[in-house]
Amino acid sequence: MRKYVTIMAMLFMTVLSAGAQKFALIDMEYILGHIPAYERANEQLNQLSKKWQAEVEAVAQEAETMYKNYQSEALFLSEEQKTKKEEEIVAKEDEARELKRQYFGPEGELYKKRESLMAPIQDEIYEAVKAVSEAKGYQAVIDRASATSMIYASPKIDISAEVLEKMGY
């Protein structure tokens, strides 16, 4: 019985403290969609990605061409020549994989470029959210776009437009 009373008291205290907090929502997709610098950065990233993808595909195509040529010539090559050609093909395939990793891997050039372009925009948004939150007394601000478990949120607590206004958009 004592344990039950303690649990109920803790639950009651939690409910009371939660009621005193003020929450707000932002829609990061909405905010980013209204920032021209974000659109320019995305376009720049897309162009780089296409360029690098074409480069990777060219090297992979070269490896495939080498393999097809090897298959057509295999009957006429000595074992030593076959081994040499096979090693060249494997080296070209490895080059294509390494290039792909260098450009698109977890620590690749595309990731680094995205970080360098997006970090200033994200910092600006964070500062605007912080300023609006402090001015209005919000203890928590939740991003509606990334909160997958959010079923419903009242538009009354969405401060996205205020954040954009604070940023000058």
C-alpha cells in the first residue's frame, strides 16, 4: 500500500510539473522552404553529387569494358597475361569503389560539403528559435517535421512563422 501511495504521489507531481511547462512546435521543412540560402545550398549539393556520380560511373564503366574485352580475348591470352588483365580489372573496380566512398561515404566529400553549407543556416535557425522561445517563455520546442510519433498538434503552438520573422524572412 505504501508503495502504491508513493507511486501515485510521484505521478501526481509529474503531471503538475508538466502542466506548468510551455511547449511550442516548429516545422523545419516549412522554415527551410522559405530560406533562399537553403535552396541555393541544395542546388549546389545536387550539382556536385551529379558530377561526382558521373565520375564514379565512368570509372565503373571503364572496369566493365575492361572485363568484356578480357572475356573476348581470354582464349588467346597466356595464363600470365590473364592474371595481369584480371588484376587490372580488379584494380579498376577497387578504384571505382574507393572513389564512391571518397565522395559519398559517411565522411566523404558530399557529407563535408553539406556540413559546411548547412551549418550556418542551422545555426541561424537555432538562434531565432532560441530568441523566440526565451521571449515567449517556452521550455521546449519540438520539430513537427521530425517528430514521427506526433499524432496531432494544435496550430496555435506552431511558432514557425515567428522564427522566420525573427530571421528576417
